[in-house]
Amino acid sequence: MHGMDADPFFAGEGDVDAARAVVRAAADAELFLCPGDRHLFTDSSLPSYDEQSAMRVHHRVLGFLDRVE
């Protein structure tokens, strides 16, 4: 799971706490928090797009898919 550490929705409304609980309960899950306060930062059609963070997500997702059998 990916989010920004100061995103008012993800971090501010408790989603990050739920994500942490999923990571604790799942056999193969990770939570990545990027610095910033943007929501939907991977969507290049939105003003909240953050290219560097979106590219990190992209590379992590590809790495995850390489591990899936």
C-alpha cells in the first residue's frame, strides 16, 4: 500500500491506521509512506500528481508483480 504521510485523507482520517493493521495481519504486505500531503498522487491527470512518488510506486508495483506466482 502506498500513501503520503501528511495526506489529509489517508493519514488524517485513519486510513493509514487501517493499512498498518492489514500489513500486520497479511503474510506478504508492505506499507510505503511517501513524504507529502497529496491525495491520488499517482494520477497524472490531477493537479495532485507527484511524478517522483508516482514513479516509486510504479517500480514497487512492478517488483511486486515479478514476485507473484
